[in-house]
Amino acid sequence: MDIRGKSCIAGIYEHPTRKAPDRSLAQLHAEVASGALADAGLSFSDVDSFYCAGDAPGLGGMSMAEYMGLKLRHIDTTETGGSSYVIHVNHAAAMIAAGKTDVALITLAGRPRSEGQATGTAPRIYDHNAPDVGFEAPYGPTVVNMYAMAAMRHMHEFGTTSEQLAWIKVAASTHAQYNEHAMLRDVVTVEDVVNSPMIADPLHRLDCCVISDGGGAIVMTTPEIAKSLGKPIVKYLGGGETIKHLDAGNVDLTYTGARHSGAAAFEEAKVKHADIKYASIYDSFTITVLETIEDLGFCEKGQGGKFVSDGNLISGVGKLPFNTDGGGLCNNHPANRGGMTKVLEAVRQVRGEAHPKVQVPNCNIALAHGTGGSIGTRMGSATVILGQEDA
Amino acid sequence: MPQAEYIHPPINPETKEFWDAAKEHKFLVPKCPDTGKHLWFPRRVSPFTGKTNVEYVPGKGTGVVYSYSVMRRTASPYCIAYVTLDEGPTIMTNIVNIDYDEVKIGMKVKVTFKDLNDEAALPLFEPA
């Protein structure tokens, strides 16, 4: 079934908080849901499907559906870490096209900063029954050193440098200066990045994303309902998703699942790379962006370092404006999951509602990509392509 | 320097044979008997055939470093790595008994064991 153009994103909301000691997790979910519905001109009573992931408190979506008083005919609690919400957009698009839901609500929220999590540097066992855990956890895998091993291998095979990775942070910080809510608004240089403390070779502190509280939500609906609501139309054009893993020991850390999810999204959307005016790329670390850009096909494998250099990701300067909200590297990373905010900024760009200093002119087609789990082991990768009404 | 403290591996009915051998400082590698392919991590059901017949066979305990990273932001820095075994699979481990600045991708390494307690010993790798 062709689902291109058969659903729209009608409402979005990003919580302005970056530290929320005064709110509960459930409250954050409800506030972002309410905000996205208000943006669409809808309310809790209009929602007939709910999508959430492991950050939602309670079993699956049950407690939050009850909190918000939702009356549902479809639910989806697909969990792939930070990419879950991009997958939720894909699944909601399919279900709207199939007539199984008319108004889909997707939420994300978390407060790791208030809870004092050492998100990136402390090894921990998430699930004692995970079959990999006994053969990995004892060795001290953390979020940072696992992504670092991908970077180390990419450098070894392709000659990628720390300075090239640093350009990704430079671009994000250039955008973040215009975002009043961003945690880090100072524009940094390549030297600032490579001279920041080494966390896990070869990744420096400024190669890493922020830890923040907050959240976001998306409302999707049919094209007919979307047109009745009066907001600029943001059409779903295509998507893709996959899980990439260590393949029984056939390990290759130089590419991500974006190779598969991106190809599927481009095919479904019937667009070419040159058509993409803006891209939200999950930026847990600079290396995440570099590998993803290659895997999505914006440049050849191994050429990502050259591609991201010299401001090529800066809006108004380079060929591929990315993460114009400042991304995870500078703006926020609520619940340690960045897929939601990637979609939100892509929607703003297509609507023409990004900050004027970073808005891409005539942004009729945009892409958002999420990476969940770890590019150093196993990841859920998801891509979505969005467009204006005539795209 | 190894890690200051190791997380102990959860041992279950599927992996007990591997850990029992490790306790005796023997390094086993899972092998699918139908395809003849070694695989990692240890499991009984073959991802190649779907059959519950994976065997844990003695490994040479030698390989080369595929990638690594030295965790600096911790009380006791340690080197996490992927090592490609001579049998084929690439596995997660720590590189020990070396100045971390000397670790290189492609360097030859061999297995050594760290006794955690009476229950388990952990296979690590050191320069060959």
C-alpha cells in the first residue's frame, strides 16, 4: 500500500524546560501532549491512537492514556530508544492511511538531569536477561566509549579527523545561538572542540550531546482533517526503519542502520537527495551525524569528514542545513532520546516556523533521522521525509 | 590498569557452560555445527539455521584489535575494545597489561583471565 501523502503532522510542541525538578514525569508527558494538540487546534478528546516508548511512566501507554483520559482504538509502544518517535511517525502514517486512526498522539518526556543520571559515562545493566549483557556489561561499555569505538574505526578506515567531527558541533552551536531555550548558546570553534577534555578517545566533551529534561509531542491526522485545522500542511512523504546489530560477530562499526532506513524512506517519498532542503540528524555525538549522513547517501561512505567540514551543515552557508534548533549537541536531549526533537525541527522548517536566522528558504521537503540504542552495538534506525502540501 | 570494579556477568542456563570453562581459564567460542561458522555472543539457537544445536568449542584465544577506546572520565581509566578472533567473530572485551597509549587497531592480542570470584572469571585480552 502506498502511504505517501496520506497523513499529515498537524501539531507539535517542545517543552521549554531543560531542567524540571518541579514536575513529575507523567506531568511532562501530559503537558507536551496538551501543547501539541493545542497547536493543532485539537484536544485530548479528539485523540484515538496513542504512541509512546519506554520513557512513558507505567505499563506501555496505559497509565498515560488514563492520566489524559484518552479513548483509544489503536496503540503502539514500539521501543527503539531515541529513535522510537521517528518510528512512531512511520507507524502512525501507515495506520492513518489504513483508516485505523484519525488523530494520533506521540509523546516523549524525561528528567534525567533532575534525577542526576551519569547518562554517558556510567556502565549499567539495563536488563539481566538480555542475551548480550553477560558478554558486554563486564567490560564497561558506556554510551560514550561505544560511540567512540565507532569513531576510532571510522578514523582508521577513512582518515576521518577530530577536526572534521568538530565541524558538526560548530554548526550545531552556530544554530543554537538563536534558540532562546537551548542549553548551550555559545558559538564554538573547531579548536574549542578538539581542546575540550577527552572523555573516551577519540571523543571530546564537546563531541557529546547535552543531558536535559523536557519532552515533545506530535499530533498526526488525515489530510482532510489537517486541511480543516488551518495550520500549514506538513505531509508525510515516506519513511523507513530497521534494527542494525552485531550480526553474530560480523561487526562493522563504520555504518549505521540509516543505510537501510534512509533508502526505504527515499524510495517511498519518491524524492532525491538534492530535493532535501533541510535534515534533522540524530546527534547524540558528532560521529553519529557523520556516519548517518554517509549512510543516508548525502555523500559516499568515508567522505563524511570532508562533507561536514567548512560549515557545510550551517543554515545559509552550507549545502545541507542540519539541526537548526541546535540539536542534541547544544539544545536539548530530553530523556536521553533525541528522535522526537529531530522531527519537531523538521516540521518547523517545512512550516517556515524555524527561527528567521536559521529558516531554510522554500523548505518544501525535509528529512528527520533517529538513532536509538548504540552505533557501537545495536541500534534502531528510523528515517522520515516530510513535505509541504504540493511536495 | 584494568577496571577498578567489574560488573559480574549474569549467568543463565544457556551460558553456564561458557562461564564454567572461563572459571578454569578456558576460552570457548560458540560454533554452528551445520554451517561450521563460529559466532558471538554465546547462544544455543543458531542464527544461521534456527536449530538449537550451537556448540561451545575451544577457541585459540588469539585475535587482532578491531577498534578500542580508553575511557578517561572515570576514577580508573580502562580500555574497551572489539577484538576479531582468529575464528572469525568480533567480540567485546578489555585490553589489559599494556600502556593504553600503545594500543593500536590491528595489533595482535591473546586471551587472559581475570578472576572475579568463585563464580566467574572474565576473558580479557593482552598483547600477544
